[in-house]
Amino acid sequence: MKKMLSALMLISVIALGACSDDNDKRVVVDESVKTFILDKYPGAVIKDADYERGYLEVEILHDARIKDVLFNSADEWVATSWDVSMMELPAAVPAAVKDAYPDYRIDDADYVVTPLREAYRIEIERGNIEKIIYVSASGEILTE
């Protein structure tokens, strides 16, 4: 048990220190970002960090789920998202999609949390046409 705990602590320290991006440069995760992640997602382990479209994207393992946590250039939290299965969607979500887009099928779903709202990011498709819509847990289409 002690060996497993020590190994987990070592992995956490390495993961929290820095992660490499596509160019093999070390992406250092600032202390403020680490603190935010551990406060918001207790027990989370940082798996990777990279810069995507001007944002720091930190991949964490939290509650047995991989989550992407985004921060702006001031290290302020912007959003967190993670994949959800069709089985995890509240019944109101696919029902709303079917009502609003009867000729489309749901291709993929993510749960997205921002400082202002929580919603499901739904990718829908009809043939070669793909759209992304956001739907609340109650089934309200928020944006297209």
C-alpha cells in the first residue's frame, strides 16, 4: 500500500510539474493553475498540458474520467469539458435535438462547464453536414 501511495505521489508530482507539447517543449503548469484544478477537482491528476488556439489546455484525470480544463493567458479558468456517452445524456437532451433537428443524428456529446453555464455540446450530422449545438440539461437549445 505504501509503495502504491508513493508511486501515485511521484506520478502526481511529475504530472503537476510540466508536460510536453507536440514540439517536445516543456509546458509548465503554473502554481495558480494547479491550485485551481485541485480546489475545483479534488484528487485530480494532471496528465498533460498544451497550448491550443491561445489557451492552456490541461488534461486531468478526475473521478475516473479524462477532462480538459482551459485557461486563458492570464491563467484564468475558461471552461472544462469531458466526453459523455449517449446513455449519460438526460432524456430531455436527445429529445430536444430530435425535435429541433429531426433529420440529424447525434454523433458525439461533451459536457461543458464555464463560469457562466453548464451545457451539453452536441455534434449532430446529416450525411456530410455537421453542426455543433449546445443544449441545457432541461433540453433548451442554447446556441447553434
